[in-house]
Amino acid sequence: MTLGRKKGAGRPGRRVPAWLDGEEGIGTLEVVLIAAVVIILVVLFKDWITGFLTDLFGRVENEADRLF
């Protein structure tokens, strides 16, 4: 007696794509989810990130002008 699904069981004529069948599919899903979270964070904190980078590059430019 088997508790799991056999390959090919289920809908006739439909096959599971190889990338969903193995562990590589899990890796792809993880990458897509991480990318989605990063994009959402960038959109939410866009103004803060822009201000931070502007301030940072301003400080770098001032220090470079002072040194050279």
C-alpha cells in the first residue's frame, strides 16, 4: 500500500514540469520569493533609501574634495 502519489497519477495527459518535480523547482521558488520581498521593501522604503544614498554620496564628495 502506498500513501504518496505515483508519478503520472492524477489528471490524465498532464505531466508535472521537471522544474516543479525536483529540488531545483524549490530553489527557483525561493529565488522568486526573495526577489519579490526585496522589490516590495525597495518600493516601501524608496524615499528613505534615496535620501540615505544622497546624503552618503554628498559626504563622500565632501571628504574627497577635502583630501584632494
